[in-house]
Amino acid sequence: MNDSVRWHRDTLGEKVVKALTKNNFTATYVQNRQEAAAMLLELIPPDATIGFGGSVTLNELAIIPQLEERGNPVGNYMKPGLSPQEVKAIRRQHLLADVYLSGTNAVTLDGELVNVDATGNRVGPMLYGPEKVFIVVGINKIVKDVAEAQSRVKLWASPPNNKRLGYPNPCAQTGVCVDCQGPTRICNITTIMHKKPRLTDVHVIVVGEELGL
Ligand code: SF4
């Protein structure tokens, strides 16, 4: 990475951290995924129960296997062989986890977090329930404002997520949103965290490299 790109990422990252802090979040900027994963491993107690939302960013940090390996009880609803009832039960337990981990679809320059969800199991525990929430966001998800965040989701996040998850929605063929109306649509809920939820301790880690979708 050349110096001007490094400078730009660091400057944008620090700017967003400042805005998030103004919005009452705890926020930290780190330059890369290794630093982000190390920070999470340091801040999460080794006996804390863990919930997490589906996230390419978390996959890229490989944080869930590391937490499992060191002994944290992880509510891993992605383990192969689980029945739909078992998946639902684990997701419900996430609401009572000590620590909940998630990515986010976008963060604005004003420090707002925007997410679009299909089921609500990802955004629900981000807002209320767990003792502590960590949200990891790559530099590619910084946007100007909420309108740009919503455009980003429809153009850059949802179509590849549909493809990744094998959903038969039209954007998985066209690459762009056509505002589908069928039962497999994944854009059902939009949350905007203008400020930190009153009773939830949320720490946002902004990472100076591209992560997630
Ligand atoms: S509304 Fe439908 S077509 Fe549009 S991005 Fe979401 S799932 Fe794809």
C-alpha cells in the first residue's frame, strides 16, 4: 500500500472514530484485521459466553474459531447438522450472551451505523440484550450519510450476500437490487444507530483495510 492510501485510510478511520465517540460509542481505529482480532481476544474475557451475527468481516478475522479454541462458550448456529429449531434456539440465546460480535453494513462519517437484515437475529442483539457488543467495520464501509449507506447495501452488500448464501432472489442474477417481493427477500429490516443504545455497551472497531461485503 502506498503512503497516500495509508494516510487516507488512517485519516478517514480516525475521523469516523471521533464521530462514533461523539455519539457515545466506544470506538477504536486499528490498521488491519490482525490488530482487530488481537484486540478482541484481549478485551473479551476467556469465560465470556459469545453470540455472533453472520458476517463476512468476522469470518475474515477468523475470530470465532479462535474464541472457540481458547474455550469461550460460543453459540455457534453455523455448525453443520443443526436443525432449524436448534439454530433458532441458539440465536435466541445470543440475546443473553455476555458478548455479541457483529459486522455492520455501513458507518457514516457522522458516526451512525446502518444495517439491513433479513431475520433480525443479527440486528436484535446489537441493540439490546448482551452485556457487551463489539462491531467490526472495514474502511470500505465508510459512507457519507445514511442515504449513501442504504444505497451501498443495495448495490454492494445484498447482491453478493444473496449469491454467497444461495438465495434465489433476482439480485443474485442481475447484481443489482430490483426490490424483490418474494419470501426469500433478505432486505426486510433496516436499523440506524444514530447514537449508542442507552443500555447497551457498544465498542466499534474501525479497521483500515477492506473487510466484508
Ligand atoms: S430487496 Fe431483494 S433484490 Fe433487492 S437487494 Fe434485497 S434481496 Fe436483492
